[in-house]
Amino acid sequence: MIAKTPKTPYYAVIFTSLRTDEDPEYNKMSKRMVALAEEQKGFLGIESAKEELGITVSYWDSLESIRAWKSVDEHRKAQKKGIEKWYAAYKVRICKVENDYEF
């Protein structure tokens, strides 16, 4: 589903990852992180595509909201587990969205 984002500007966090071997615990944690993000102040939406390369883009109203999300304890624990177990590699990019349009 395409996220319904507000009028620009807003921010996007692009999380690109290469996974290690499948682990059923990962899918459960991934769903929990989406649910937890949706509860955060400033969260606007999320889009994700996962094949060999996973790309998840979350949308936020401010850099402060992104920083607050990064510091949520449960999210930090999931990040640690990701580094230790679930990801072979990942990269995070934070962008200011200055224009968007749709069909």
C-alpha cells in the first residue's frame, strides 16, 4: 500500500537491508516495529518491499520525531538484534521530501 503523506515538506527514513538466513522471529519483530512506529508522535506512514534486498521507507513530520523513534527502547533492542542476527548489511538514509505528486 502507498502511504498517504501530507503536504510537503516532511521526512523519509530509507532503510535498505540484506538479510541473513530466514528466522521466524524476524517477521514477528518486524510487524511489532511497524505497530510501535505507528504509535509514535510524528509518524506519517510506511512502505516496504522485500525480496533479496529489503527497502522500507518510513515517513515522519520532523527530524525530532525521527530521533525520538530511534531512541525508543524496544526499537533499540530490535536494532541490536538486527545487527547481531538478522542483517548481513544495512544502510539508513534520512531525506527531506520537498515535493511529491501522485496518480
